[in-house]
Amino acid sequence: MLTTAHRRRHGARRGAATLIVVMVLFFIVSLVAAYASRNLIFEQKTASNQMRSSQAFEAAEAGVEWALSQLNTGRATAACVPSTTLTDEVLRERYLSIDPTTGSIAPRTASGAGSVQPSCVFDTTSTDATDWRWSCRCPAVDATSAALTAPATTTPAPAFSLRFCSAETASVSNCLTTPSVRSGVIRVDANGCTRLDASCLAFGAAQTRGAAAEGAATVSAVIALRSALVSPPAAALTLRGELDKSGGTTLALGNADADSGGLVLHAGGDIPSIADLSVSTLPGTPATRSLLGNDASLVPAAIGSPALSSSERFFLSFFGMRPDTYRRQPATVQIDCSITVCDAAGVNTVLSINPGRIIWLRNVTAGFTLDADVGSATQPAILIVEGDVNATGTATFTGLLYGRKSDWDWDVGGNTTIVGAVIAQNDMDLDGGGSLTINYDRAVLTRLRTTYGSFVRVPGGWRDFTGI
């Protein structure tokens, strides 16, 4: 029989064993908790890295899209805000040099060499998320401007910087000096970072992740200038329909360009006799040889499903797009003539703010009034008119004038000169008793073909790896 002392000693041994077991279990639980916590911390770091990487990549991708948008707009300030001040450059002229003869595009270099690098940061300082927006800097190549200021916020504020390079180059050393083999193309590189950090946004070997090891990504895309005039006309005056002249109106047509054969009038319908026209063509070429009427090739049949009409095919032969697509492209500026007075002064205002862009006049119920000079040899105009033309006074239009009305009426009351070419999508009627002179100018049309239009991505020209 156990005594009380024996029971106490036995109970103490059992308590010690229980304590040891409990401690072992607690130790095991602690190990499991520590392992689970380690996995949780690892997952948190992985998720954080993934988030920062995604933010940097999306910022770089936003940079490429922003560059395309800005290259297709008008004049802008140093803060990349649209401007009507003529001393502010268009961004395609600020950062690119386009050869008007060959169409070759090269990046402009900053004063003291090196590329000019626009940059933006996503400003999230407002308590209202709907007010968050990009704050940008578009420095000029020959001037200094204030650097961007990082937003005073603890929330993520991604940023990107851009540079333009010759399309075929890959390294920093020859990014600017090696010309592109293909004309009309340029490359845009975008560095994206999770914060506005100069070392993170730098290009090439100078790029680091910054003191805070920010997320960084690089996106590169080859872009091309989609010409606004894919196939310039070969004649001073081109019509899909017929040409009528009445009321004593004088029509003088000239073409001294050998490459176009000196053609002054090309029509799909009837044209006036040579006796009713004043013609100037290549020396030694009979005037009758410079006129071509009833050409069935200018009146193509409708094809396709949905049908591409004859007039749409005619439009497409010059501009490379359907009319509706052409009108909606980024480089087209549309003017509603039911709201705005459509005259030479209005067109000149739009043209001066938007060099390199197309002007499309819609709802031209009262006609486009050509009462003053429009365009110049260095800044010609592509003007698409959905209505008649009132040519009054003495005026010179330099560029390409295209009429989309089914029966395009010209009230020629003054002395009007067109330097470039005129195209009528259907019939064209001239009256008013004044004089209209159309002189074919290949240099003007070439400049329109090589420097006007919308910048677009080149398929297969995108990459998102570093080393550039």
C-alpha cells in the first residue's frame, strides 16, 4: 500500500512528464508557426515584387501609348499641355526630324548631344482618386526646363521616361547616330518605374533601381508615320466625274513635272475642249496630250461585302483608307462648319496649331470661303471639303484640296490659285466669272506624303526586355 509520501513523489514525476510533453508540443507548434510565418513573409514579398514589377511595366507601356498620342496632336507647352501659342512646338517637330524628300525620320539631339527625354509621373496626391492624373514634362532640345517633382504621397506614384532612337539600333552608343534603313519609321523606348527616380528612369548602363530598389521595366516599340497621302495624284486636276465650266470662268492648268508626264487634267467623265482651257505643260508636248478624259480606271466598280462603293475606292486610291477611317484617324482635325465659320482664316488658325495634320471640313452647308491665302511651301495643307467652295478675292491655296460633294460647285468670283493639286470625288462645276489657276507642284505633294499623317505601331516592332 502506497503511503502519502509515495503518492506525492509519483504525482510529481507524472507532472514533470506532462510538462515536458507540453513543452515539446509547444516547441513543435512554434516551429510550425515560424515556418508558416516564413512562407507568409515570402509570399508577401513575392506579391509586393510582382505588384511593383506590374506597375513599372504598365507605366512603361503607358509611356509608349502616350508618345503615340502626343506625336499625333498639335502644339504643346513644356508641360505637355495643348497650346495655341505658335512659339510652342508640335512634339513630332520637337523630338523628330523628318526629311520632306525621302521621309527618313531621325531623333533630334539635345544641346550638348544626347537624346531629349520627355517624362511623366502619375500624381496621386489628391484624396479624390478621380483627380489622379499624369503630370508631364516635354523639354525642348535647345532649352532647359524645370524637372518633374515627385508627388508628396505615400501611395504608389509610377513614372516613365522616353527617348527616340533610330529603328534598327540597339545600343546606347549608336542610338542617335545610326540612321534608320527604312524611311518613315522611328523607335520609341520607354522606361517605367514605381517612383519618380532619375537613376531608375535612366537608359542603358546608367539605369539602376534607385536607393529604394524600385521596380523597373523597359518597353520598346517601332512606330511609323502612316502617310496622309499614300499616292499623290498625277495631274493638277483629277476628277472621278466630269468637269463643267460656265459663266465666263477662266480655268488655267499647269504641270511642268516630267515624272507625271505633264498631265494637267485627268477625269473619269467628259472634260471641256482644249479651246476652253488655258494649259501649260512640258516643253514640246502638245497641250492635248496633257488632257485625259473618260478614263474608266477612275470610276471603279463597287466591290466587297460590306460594299466598297466606287467613290470610296476612288478615295482609297489616294489616301489608302476608307473615308470614315481616314476621318477618324488621330492626325485628322475635324471642323464642324455648322458651328464654326469655315473660311481661310479659320483653316489657317487650325493649320498653324496643328502642323502635319489633316483638316476635314464637315457640314459645309454654306460652302468653304477661300478668301485669303492658305498654307505655304513649308507648311502646305491637306483639306477635305464636304461642300462647295466660294473662291472670292485674290487667294493662293498651297497643298491638296479634295472635294467630297456629289456635284462640287465652285463659285469663282476672284483670282484664285492652287499650288499642289485638286481632286474631285465626283463632278465639278465652275462658274462665277473669275479665274482659277491650278499648278501641279510635286515638292508640295511629296512633303504631304512624307511628313503628314498619323504615327502608328509597326507590327512585330514591340519588345519588353532590357539591354537597350
